[in-house]
Amino acid sequence: MKKFLLSMFLLLGMTSFALELTSSGIKDGVIEKKYGTYGKDQYHGMPTLSIPFEWKNAPAGTKQFALVIEDFDAVEAVGVIWLHWLTLIPGDAKALPENASTTDSKLIQGENSWWSLIGGSLPKEEVARYGGPVPPNKTHTYTITLYALDKEMDLKKGFYLNELYDAIDGHVLEKTVLKAKYIKE
């Protein structure tokens, strides 16, 4: 009986303490309009009001987090995966409030896809931040990945996604994925 209870405790404990990502800006799996194309906060067509996030159960030894928001549905419309936000977050953080991309000086943000020709060739100094959803052809699903890292990455503002993936290779303690849609009207 003791063995059974111990096994159940370990099994339940491992699943209940996994890194978990949520957002008050996502309701029933849908990103609120204000965080994308239908929001009022824009820079030359790029939505800039970043989605709030909360997380819990970060693994012991977490020194930094990396958050990546990607739109794989963009391949059908523009031929590439669209990057909406790449950011490094201090390891003691448990949340990003709404608009953290603009207001939180502790974030180290990488370049989103808005600097590209397809994105309107916005100045590179303006795209190391959140650039929200603007699905051109239909409702898209966004993949939001939070990585818990065992060390602080040596990346500077404006880093690229491949630089992030190279840097975090071998340093991911745990990751979690949240998917949400942005409704094309």
C-alpha cells in the first residue's frame, strides 16, 4: 500500500508541478482583439500592445526565461513562419503584464518579422519588441512557447530567432506551449 501511495504521489506530483503558461488576454483560446490588428496601439501597422502572461511551477535552478510567439499559419499566406515576439525574461519573474514589451526595461527583446520586406521593412530598431497578430488571409493559430533556462543568455537587443535557439541549446530545463487563435474578421 505504501508503494502504491508513493507511486501515486510521485505521478501526481510530476504532472501537477509542470511549468504552466496562461494569459488573461486569451479567452477561450482566442487572443483579445486589442493585442493585434484590431487594436489601437500600432506602429506603422504593427500592433504593439503586448499580451499579458503568467506562469507557475518554474523548475528549480531557472535563471532566465525565453518567450517566443510564432505563427506557423503564416506560411500559407506569406511563405514564412511569422515571428511576433522573442524576449528574454529575468528568472525571478512570474508574469509579464500587458504592454510589458514597451514598458519593461528588464526584457531583452529580439527582432520580430516586421523588419522584413513582407512585414513592411520597418526600421530594425523598432522591431525588437512585440509585433502582434495581423492574419492576412484567415484566422490563425499562434504558438506561444515559454522556456525555463538554466543560465542567462548572452544576447543583446535585436537578436534573431536562430541566435536564441543556438544559445539555449543544452540549457532548457523545461518548456511549455500555449496555443491561441486571433480571429480574422
